[in-house]
Amino acid sequence: MSSKLTILSLRYFANLLSIARKEKGLSIDELRSRVGVSKPTIIKILQGDGVVAIETYFEAASILGIPLFDSDDGRLSGRVKESEKLLSLLPSRIRKKEMKLDDNF
């Protein structure tokens, strides 16, 4: 189950998408066609439904001109490389420390 913050964030994102769609004068069917999904999926996106893949949300945002990270492919590609370099320096697994119980009381 999603947290309240996640639900509110999705709703806000959906509102941004809906506003941009209306400002651009795109019908739901036109947006559906450009994103490449079914009409029910676009309706779920515009309602902030969490079952839709994040990739589909990002595609709709890109088509509607809503910047998410960086609209320049070169800069975004550089940031991806930077983040991959950082990830390569961090441990690949996180191990929880074992907690020894003291049952001598």
C-alpha cells in the first residue's frame, strides 16, 4: 500500500499532466496515440493511478513538455554517467548488522 505522500505526489503529477494537456489543446485520444498506450491507461495517468509504469508517466510528461530532470540529452547523459560512477564506488549489497541478544539476566 502506498503512503499518503506517494498518493499526493502522484495526484499532483497527474494534475500537472492534465493542465499541460488542456493548455496544449490535446484530446485524451491524441495524447493516448502519442504516448502509445490505451485510452484506459491515459485516463489512469491523468487520475494519478499508481499501477501505471513510471516510464509511461515520464513519456507523457516529455510529450507534454513537463521537464523532469534535464531536457538536454547531453547533460542528462552526463548526469547518468556521474550517477553510475558513484554507484560503482558504493557497496553492491547492504548487510544489516546482526544484533546479539543478551539473554543472561
